[in-house]
Amino acid sequence: MEFLQVLSNSIKNMSMFSVLDILVVSYIFYKSYMLIRETRAEQLLKGIILIVVLIPISSLLKLTMLSWILQKTITIGVLSFVIIFQPEIRRALEHIGRSAFNEKQILRDEEKMEDVVGNIVTAVDNLSKDKVGALIIVEQFTGLGEVISTGTKLDAEISSALLENIFVVNTPLHDGATIIRNDRIISAGCFLPLTQNKHINKKLGTRHRAAIGISENSDCITIIVSEETGIVSLAVNGQLTRGYDKQKLKDILIKIIKKSYTREVTFKGKVVEWVEKIKTKI
């Protein structure tokens, strides 16, 4: 009963800022868990939590040696976590970096979006029919400057004919990724990081592994055409889906681009709304 009374008094004395504080911290914990879910870091985190729980228990039971070992383990464990899971930490920080204050321009004009997506889809469909391998990346909010610098800069107006020409076999730029930013083909023949995910299909080749790898580290949309089968695949947020036809690919590309832009605009609006409410309370 005493606990309930204390809890009741705490709830009554909570201000709007306290509620906001709890919501922000809860959101951070939730997003942090979602970033490491189904990764090696999740298993290590569970181990650290178990050790943290065991430390006060061992102290309470006066298990001095066990308590000392656990405390030293947690100290070394935090450092090991940073070293071993540097790729996951980097991905998390890059994800946080896609903030609502990012002023990067993306496709917002629907007519231009339709034109760009139409050219991409037409090129992909023709490449698929001819079984010509291709790897096309549509940049969104996360900048791909490091990847762009590994290829040949083009900065050319996008067209289906140019995209098809880039991936003609035995030409200088066909073996690598082509980067699209807004309505421009920025670079071609780019090198991508391979995914470290060991659970993907072993039949997938280097092109598909590279597509998954870049989508794990950014919010880009990656389109892959298999040179063996002509199957069109899509890699987004580290997930690979396959078997797209021309219309299905067009619909999903427009949906993803619109969703990204809408999410950013909505979040900015909410931030402005919260700031205005706080101002009125001060």
C-alpha cells in the first residue's frame, strides 16, 4: 500500500516536462533496441544485462569473489562491446544522423518523381529481359559521398538509355554501382561494402551482398538485376526482396520515396509543435 501511495503522489506531481522526459527516454531505448535486434549485439546486450542484475544479488548474498569478478567483467565488457560491435554502433549513429533537421534535398515534386522512377524502371526492365547485371542506388537522406568518390563522377541527367548503356557488359563502368541523387546520375562504377550478415541465402552473389551491405548503412534504395536469371530485387534497410516486375517496382519505389519525405515533414512539424507548446508554458 505504501508503494502505491508513493506512486500515486509521484504521478500527481508529474509535470509536462517529466512526461516528455519519460517519453523521450523510452523512445531512445526502443529505437536503440530496434537497431540491434537480430544482430550479434543483441546477444551481448542480454549477457551484460544479466551480469548487471547478478552484481547486486551477489553483493546481497555476500559472495565477495563472484561480485568482484562480475564488476571487472562489466568494465571490460563495455570496452569489448565498443571494439567488437563497431559496425553496429556506426550504423546506429548514422541512423541518428538522419535527423529532422537534415536539409538534404530529395525528390519532392511528384511530376519529377514520376519521371525519374519511370526512367529507372524502364532501364531495369530492359536490363532484366536481356539478363544484364545491374546495381542502381537511389540516394535519400543519408549522404553517400564516400561511396560516390570510389566511382567515376558523371552528374548527368537521368535517362533509361544512359542507365542501360552504363551496364553494357565489358564497358568500363558496368562492374559496380550507379548512384542516383534526385534527378541526376551522380556516379557509376562505385564500390560498396559487403554485408556481414551470415544468415542470407548462400546462393546470392557479390552484387546482392553489396546491395544489402549499403542498405544496412544508409536509408538508400538499392535495385539489383541478376545477370544469371534477370530477376529484379530490392534492398532496403538491410532487407532483400525479390521478384519485381515493371509495375510492382514502380509502385514500391514511389511508395518508399513518398514515405521517407512524409515522415521527415511530419517529424519536423511535431518538433515545431512541441517547441511552441513549451514556449507557452515558460
